[in-house]
Amino acid sequence: MDDHPALDTRLLGKPVPRSEDRALLMGHGRYVDDLPVSRDTLSAHVVRSPHAHAVIRGIDATAARAAAGVHAVITGEDARRLTDPFLVAVKQPLPQWALAVGRVRYVGEPVAVVIADDRYLAEDAAELVTVEYETLPAVVDPRAAAAPGATLIHPDCGTNEVSNRHFRYGDPESAFARADARVAITVEYPRNSFTPLECFVVVASHAPADGSYDVVANFQGPFSIHPVMARALRVPGPKLRLRTPASSGGSFGIKLSIFPYIVLMAIAARLVGRPVKWVEDRLEHLQAASSGPNRVSTVEAAVTRDGRILALSYDNLEDYGAFLRAPMPGPLYRMHGAMTGAYDVANVAVTNRCVLTNKMPAGLIRGFGGPQLYLALERLVHKIAVTLGLDPLAVIRRNLIPAASFPYRAAAGGLYDSGDYARAVDLAVGDGRLAAVQQRQAQARAAGRRYGIGFAAVVEPGMSNMGYLSTMLTSEARERAGPKNGAVSLATVAIDPLGAVSVTADAPPQGQGHATVLAQIVAEELGIGLDDVAVNLEIDTAKDAWSIAAGTYSCRFSPGTAVAAHLAARQVRAKLASIAANQLNVLKDDIEFAGGKIRSRSNPDNALSFTRVAGTAHWSPVLLPSDMAPALRETGVWSPPELEPPARDDRINTSLTYGFVFDFCGVEIDPVTCEARVDRYVSMHDAGNLLNPLIAEGQVRGAFVQGLAAALYEEFVYDEAGGFLSGTFADYLVPTASEVPPLEILHIHSPSPFTPLGAKGLAEGNCMSVPACIANAIADALGIETVTLPATPRRLHAILAGVEPPR
Amino acid sequence: MRRVSRAERADIRFTLNGRAVAAAAEPRMLLSDFLRDALGATGTHVGCEHGICGCCTVLIDGAACRACLTFAVQVEGRTVATVESLAEDGKLNKLQQAFQDHHALQCGFCTPGILMSFTDFLGRIPDPSESQVRDVLSGHLCRCTGYDGLIRAVLAAARHHRDEKAP
Amino acid sequence: MKPRPFDYLRPDTVEEALVALAEHGEGARILAGGQSLVAMLNFRLLEPLLLIDIARIAALDYIRVEGGALEVGAAVTQNRLLAYPGLGSEAPLLALALPWVGHFQTRNRGTVCGSLAHADPSAEIPLALAVLGGEVVLRSVRGERRVAATDFQAGMLATARAPDELLVAARFPLRADRRAAFRETARRHGDFAIVAVAAVVEPDGSVRLGVGGIADRPSVRRIEPRGAAAVAAAVNDFAWDLGGYDDMHASPRYRRDLLRRMGTAVIDEALQCAA
């Protein structure tokens, strides 16, 4: 079901098949490991710590250096000598270099790098590197790590809880005092990752002549990390040339965390005097690439007896692993302005605590704080219903932000652009959909089977305000440091002398179809065909227009980059219209672009071909209007004003657009295996205008399976000593096609008034909604409060097992 | 009897995508690396090197196999087909076209292996049920698509083939 | 994840393979399908000096009925056996179990005998061999011997094969009564079984129940189907006797409960299917 208003468009908003597909289907993708490298390129292999926590007493690489084909072995001392520690948002003494210095703090932490003629030889030599470790106690549980007397990950910090901030909005105390009831729940969101099929790949070289570095890597952004890398390498930005490939095998946030390896391979190239290529393998990736943070949340609501939420209080303890890597602790703050979710709650108190443990450092991940937030909030809403004897759907409805409130300023500062939540919910449960699931439940229960129904209402932010992380500082500290805010998107449309259109933009793709959508936008504006627009999204920091906001993350493409391309196309169009009007002797207002022509709307026969008009700008500048510069290359700069810095009272509009996702599902617990099986799943989306519904659906389905994976299958498991147990794809369970239940997707459209295209970020929503929805259904099925994710058969069995039949 | 010592780079000859090829490899060189690095056939991707993700799936004598669990020396004298063999003169074959029509790929990294699996499977079972398609597809991991488009694409390609053959 | 260096041998005959095994013993590994072995080599969990590739030895590539058993040579892949036209009548339990072995793609290379030689405690083919009371044929330069499944399957990844012996064939006894049933619980499709159960009906009406994934090797027990309560009690005793091990995916209690439920169900299913 889709009630999209009829858009008066030819290409935009249509399910146009992707231009990227042909090359990929033919095996002609250009992933970094496919690209030619210079003949003298060597291969790298990283030696990693087998211990979760240990002092490095010494590294003996003598035998390794003497091994066949080995050119160098680089250790932490080299990293410390040649680089500065990475900049981190939290100003505490927890320096991190690209290799372990002095001690190791997580299993898999890079300790040394072997540079050899090929990867096989490098792995052989790596086995000859002898590291003497003196093990230390490890701490893996965030509560244990935050407790007094815990083993310190960074002794100079004096604590593992490296950030603790409290926020207050409205008057939560009074609200709690006057509430009919208080309902609280403690929820844990587990640690997982979305492991793209292509791992990290870096090719780095160093030019002794000017001390510059040149790197090709499947980095996804944000490019605010470029200065972090340049500072670490002690070079000014222009001396770190970073290029991204035409094809990237998926990222989901993970390929932010490649940046320490970019620095590592850069100094390796410098030390060995030749280019170095590193291809991360799956074992390394699972162990040490990146992870979402796990979070322990205690959230409490002040409620009236009919389920109205008067206030919320959060205590969030989030586990970032052994180091804070930029831009952490992002997940704790990315949702900040929207921490009241879809509900109209004016009074909020929040304590955000950030703790370190002996686990792999956390990084960017699809959902980025949303899954953690909504598991807590939506489980609480379910518990409110159970506690008050109400229907969960009724509690949701009672609290939804009313349609007339938009744009809506949430308690913590989020400025929700548009939406009609009640209508979305009504449509989703209507047409007998919810009734059908309820009937399935009734039948199952009548047969003695356990079947639960769950709901989740999620506000999905798109395009982050780059100042969001500064919310973590006190307002005094923010004043001293100067305001941080905004998000600049850049795209360039150029037309060559023969009228061919090319586009570049600041959102490198990892499968999201950006090239197709940008072509749709530009072709629409210029009245030409999709095949007439060439798009190149290989970013080159030395030559492209980019800002610190560049990259593909936080769903910034639709509300950000796409708009910049639209603006660039409009700028080009305006120029062409002036030229054509001049030549056709009509008013500029009379000009239209259609079918590859630029013509008078009132007299369509009075027309010029698009290519001819474009040619004029190049070949015949004398024919241009006097105030017009020749050539046709326009960069669209999009910097929406809604992304203001955090206010003095700590309110922050953390994102530009806010979509809405409402899910419900039926889950049955298998009586033999104790597996939770999703029987029915309905997901309603409001992402404003959809630029390409085909691509949008693909994103929703992909996010759905990732959310399902977090709910039921995937978990990074550590033992008490910090040993990593999820080290292969046999242990870390990525769902296959057999594990995916049917999904019904619905749409309504509340265009965003904050962007000219009205399109909101979409694609993280189901990562946020699905774990909460399934957890609620399991809670309903089993009549329990604590649903530990992933809700594996082993965990559910332990709840259901009862007394074992004796012999 | 074929004997290759560990330090020896043997001359490996076989048929790749219909052409005779030859390149040198020591015994431990994996077929996945051999195809990509020695023969430049980079359409076959490496995702896990333990046989689970399926990205490296190629055809050996027509059967879909994991190139990461095969040594180059094992395909001496054999016929190997990779994704580069599917399109003819730049024209996508029916299976590839169905993938595009049904948005069965996003980042494209898992795609070549899946194409090869179904090239084998549809050759054996031209008219599979959805459950059979799901079964074979379960030998592959995809992170982007959620699998739905892939299943529809394979069923559409099979249907297309069936309709073409119908009198 | 690249393997350590090794020498490679591809004999044309069984005799050549046996001579090489006799010479290298523990330092050699047999490469048939490689679906288990090569992954372990890529992880550097093993360091064989020599790989002996038997996949192309024509004399090992056969499936035939001989001496009251379906005999499967060591080069036969799992998919080849699954496609064998006589499988449903000659070894119905195998026809039920083989689709659970790995995936379509791994069955194109993985061999039936390779799975037996590897001896994963939760593997389906060793379980089927044990339930059917089958045997393996081991050959070396010293001669040939046949070893019953229960004697061959020694423990986790351990068998009675001597270092100089090659597992040349597996023999699955033909059964007069074709009633058989197989069930498996795994986390995902194609994964290692958490618990697998197989049941075949004996001529006297009793049922042989085999269990994989609970102990360090398949276990088989004869159950008299004297009514639901008696069967449940017998399966319960079986579960207690096996105990079960603990790993990320299942506790010992969960494994025992799976046996209780799946064991009784598979027995029922076997008894009720068409003879």
C-alpha cells in the first residue's frame, strides 16, 4: 500500500532501475582490491594481540624480518615516533595510536605489521614475531567496568567511566511527583556489527619529496575524520590525499573504522619506502574492525493511569570498548534531540555515561544509537501497558505527537519536520492486518502454543547536525570552544562543450544506488534522459568539493547530498535558461526544459537543443548575457539552517529530517526448539517523498534483516577474560535467506518542509524498530519483562525450561 | 601422479570461461586468489576464506564450488567458469537481467557468487519452487538486500526460461 | 587467512596414495572435498607437510550395491550421492539426512567419506552410518580392514583410522524395512546441528535411535516402542546418559530437552511412514 501523492515528475520518485547494476552483474565492479597498483606495491599483514589486557614487555621481530620476502616489521614504537594520538571528543588521557603502545587492551588489537612481497609470506612471517605479554585482569561487563575498584583500561584516567553528563528538560521532578504511577525497566542492547561482505582495503604510499601521503581505501566517511588522520600523520590536510573507489562492498557504518588502518598503512609505506596494500580478512574483521556499542539503559516513565506519559528519565550506560575512536561516543548523542521518540513528552531527565572495557572499540553502525534508544523506550511503553492493564497500541496512540504539532520541537531539542503518526498507525493496523495477527495469536493460544504480538513506534532521524557531539560538553565548555553545528552537502554538475552532463557529489556509495538517484535528479531538472547524465562518486580529497560532513552515514544522502545536486542542477538550468532566452528572444520565465530541448513554453517550436545551448557557454562566450561567466560547472551548496548549535540549555536539533516507522509483528515460540519465529511482520514508513521507491524498498528490506539479526541471531560474545568467541562466520550468525520471514511494507508520505526535495533519510529505521518490536512480541508471548537480545533458543529455553524430568 | 613441492610454482593449465589459460602457483595458493591475482579475473570476490559467505563461488566442471576452499592446483585440466562468462558481448543474460529488474543487488559484492550458484542450479532444476531457491540461496550471505529481491529474480528468470521453452 | 606451505601430491591410483601415506603418516592429510580441511588450513589450525589429493582417483568414484550394503567410494561427493537414483529405496535414511549436510555448494565438493573421516560430533553422515550399523573400509600398504561405525567413531574429530590408512569406502547396510526418519535442529539452515536425531525401524519392530551433537560422537540405542510413555522414558534415560556439552549455542540441558522432544517425534515419524 502506498498513498504517494501524484508527483508531477518524469523520473524523480519513479522506480528507475539502477545504472550501477550492469557493471556489478558482469563482474566489473571496481572494489579497492580489484584496482591496479603500482608494480612495487608490497603486502601487509597485521599481528594482533591474543590477550584482552596485557602489558607489552617486548617485541622480537628478528626472525620475522629475516624471513623470506619480508621487507619490514613495524611496531608500536614506530607508530608513536611517527604519529600523534588520534583526536577524540572526550578530553581524557586515553591516547590511541594505530598500533598498541605499551599495552594491549582488546583481543585483536594491532600490535605489529609485517610488510612482505605477498600476503602469504607476510602471514608466514607474522607467526615468527614474538611478543612478550604480561597479562592483566580484564573487564568486559560495563557495569563491572564502571564500578569502583574495577581494573582500569586507561590508568591515567583514574576511571573507566570517561564521560558522565546529566541533562534536564522541562520539569521532570514535578511530573514524577504528580504521576499516578511510575513504571521503570532496565534493558540491555547487545553488541553486534553489520559485517559487510567486503572487508577493509587500504593502498597507501608516501612521497619523500614533499612528505605527502596518497591513500586509496574503501572509507565511507564522515570526512570529519580526514583531519583526524592528517593530524595523526602530522601533515596538513592537502598532504593526505584520500581517494575512495567506484565500488564498495557494503559498509553500514563499519567503514568509518578503517581510519586507524589508513594511518597505519601510510606510515608503513613511509618506513618501507614503497606502496603498501592491506586487505583485511574475515577473522580480523570479526575480531577487531568495529562494533556497535552495547548499552544498559534504565528508563522510567511518569504516567497517568490511562497511560499518558508525563515524563521520562533515562540512565544510559554505554560500553565503547577499549578506546574512544572518533566520532565516539556518537551513538549516545546522535538521537539526543529525539530521545522522546514518537511521543509528546515535555519533561525529560537523562544521564549519559560512557564506559570503557576490554573489548573491540565501538564505531559507526547503521542505526547509530537508535536501536539502543528504542529498545529501551518501546519496551518501557509495552511495560506501561502491561502494568496499567492497557492495550500497548492504545498507550502508543495516547502519546503520539499530534499531526497538527509539526514542525514539532521535542523536549530535548529535536525539530521534527513533518509527520502524521496517528494516521500511519491507523493505516498500518487497518485493512484487517492487525486483526489477522490477533486471530493467529488466538488460535495458537487455544492450541497451547506461545504467540506474542509486539509494536514499535520509531522516529528515524536523517542527516546529522555535525554539532551533535558537542552536546556532550557543558555549555560553558561549548562557549569556550566555539559553536559547532550544521552540515554542508556539496555536489557539482558540469556540462561539457558537447552538452554531456556529469555529476560528482560528496556521498560515496556502498550499494545505495546514489549514482542512479543523482542522475534522476539532474535529468529531471534539465529535461534530458538518464543516459545523458554521467555520475562519478569516487571521492578524491585533492580534487573534489568536500566538507567535514561528506560521506555516506546517518542517512544524509536524501536530505543532504541529493539536495545539493538538485541545487547544482538548478543553478546550471538557470544559466542555460538565460542563454536560451537570449537566443530565442523570449523571457526567461517562458523557458522550459523537455525532451533534450530548451524551448519557449508558449511557443514550443521556438526551441534549441540542450547540447547546442550548452555549447554556447563554452564556445561562444560573446553570446552570453553580460553578467554571466562562461563555462558550465556549478557546485550546489546545501547548508540547512535548522541545524543550529546546541543551545545553552542543552537542547539540540540533532538531525534535519525525521521519518516515522511503525511496526507490529506476531512471534511464535517453537515448542520443540524454543526458537522465536516471526510469523507476521508489518512495517509502515513515512520518509516523505521517495526519490526512488525501488531503492527505498531495498534499503528497508536490508535494514529489516539486520534488525532481525540483532534481535535473534547476532552477538559479539566475550568470555570473562575478554576472550572473543564470535570469531568466524560459523559462530557469528548472519541470517541467510532461510531465516527471513515475510515482510509487508507500507508507506505514507509527509514531505519534509526542510528540504526542497521533501525526501527524508530512510534506511536505518528498521535497524531501530525491529529489535524492539520483536522483543515486545516475545515479552508478550512469554509474559516476561526481561528479554535479552539476541533472543536465542538457548536463552528462551532457559526461561521456559522448568524442572528437568528426572531419570 | 602429479607432484608439486611447497616452494615450487607449478604451471597450472586449465580452461577459464571457455579459454585455455595458464599461470604459475605454489600448492597453497587458493583458487580465489589465483583467479583474481594471477589471471586478473576480479569478478570473483573474497568475503570470508572459510567457505560460508559464498562470495567466491565459481563453477568447476559446471558445479558451484567455493574457490576459497580450493587450491589452484586442484583445477588443473578442469573447466572453470566465473561471473565474467555470463554476459555475451556486453549483453546481460536472462539471469543477470532478472537481477537488475528485481533489484536483487545493492553493493554487488555477493552477487557474482550467487549468479554462479544459480547458473549451476537452474541448469539442474530449471523450474524450482521458492523453497528450493531459498535453500540454495542460503549458501550465500547478503547484507544489503534482505534476500527478497534475489528470490524473486531467480524465480523470474526460471519462469522466463520456462515460458520461452513452452510451445 | 592463507595456509602454511605444504607439498602436494595427486596420485592416479589408490596404491600410489597408500604408498605416500605409508611414507608420511601423520605428516600427510588426505584432500578429498576439502570443505572442512581447507577451512582449517586457512585458519592455520593444521600444518600438514603433504596433501594427498584423492578427488580424481577414478577407482574411488563409485556407488554400488555390494554385499548387502550401499557402498560409496571415497571420491563420491555428497551431491552425487544425493542424486543417486537408487538412494530412496536403498538407503532412505541417507536420502533424508543428506539435504541437511551443509549447503548445495559445499555438497558439490564435500565427500561422503570425507565427512566420516573428519568425524564432527554433530555431522549427519556419521550419524546415519552409526544408526544403520554401517562400516568403513580402511586400506593401507599393510592390507584392508572393515571397521564398524561404532568402533570407527572414537570421539570429537577422532577416528580409529591409523595414520597410514585411507578410508576408501563407506558401506551403508541395506534394510528390509525402509521406515526411517531424520530431524535436526540448527541455528540457521545448513549450520552444524545442535542436535540431530535419526530413527530406523528394525525387523522386530524396535527402533534404532541415533543422536548426534550431544556427545562427542554419534550414539545409538535400541528403543522398544511400547507406547508413548515408555518411549519418552527411554529417550529421557538416553538423554541423561549422554549428558551433553556446553557451547555458545546450546546448554547441556537444552540439548537434552531437544533430544527428549525430537527423539520421541522422530521415532513416531519412522514408525508411521510407509514401509
